[in-house]
Amino acid sequence: MKDVNVQIKELELKIKDLEHQIDRLEDRYSNQLDENDIRAVIDKVLSEKEFATPKQVESSVNESHLQLVKWIIGTGISVAAVVVSIYQFI
């Protein structure tokens, strides 16, 4: 009878130990899943948004400046041509 009681106690201890290990594993993996879910959401949000790197911004600004300079030069040439043509008619 004592052997059976000892075996039952040993089994109960093993069961408690296994339950404890299961709880720890569930906590660990649920935290990892939560972190992975957060990373996935952040990656999705970042991919949906259009962000620019500083180099892209600088390139865009330089391109805009170049277009502005071209427009100013073109407008200046046009105004000069109009003034010259008006002056010739007088």
C-alpha cells in the first residue's frame, strides 16, 4: 500500500512539474507571438505609408530648384524677346 501511495505522490509531483513547465512555455511563446504580431503590424503600416529618406528628399529639392531655375531663365528669355520685339515696332 505504501508503494502505491509513494507512486501516487511521485506522479502528482511530476504532473505539477509538467503543468508548471507548460505554463512557462505558454507564457514564453505567447510573448513571442505578441512581439511578432507587433512587428508584423509595424512593418505593414510602414510599407503602406510613403516615407522618404533624407537622400530622396534632397534629390527632390534639387530637382525642384533646377526646374525653378529653368523656368526663371525661360521666362526671362521670353520677356526679353517680347521687349525686343515691342522695341522694334516703335
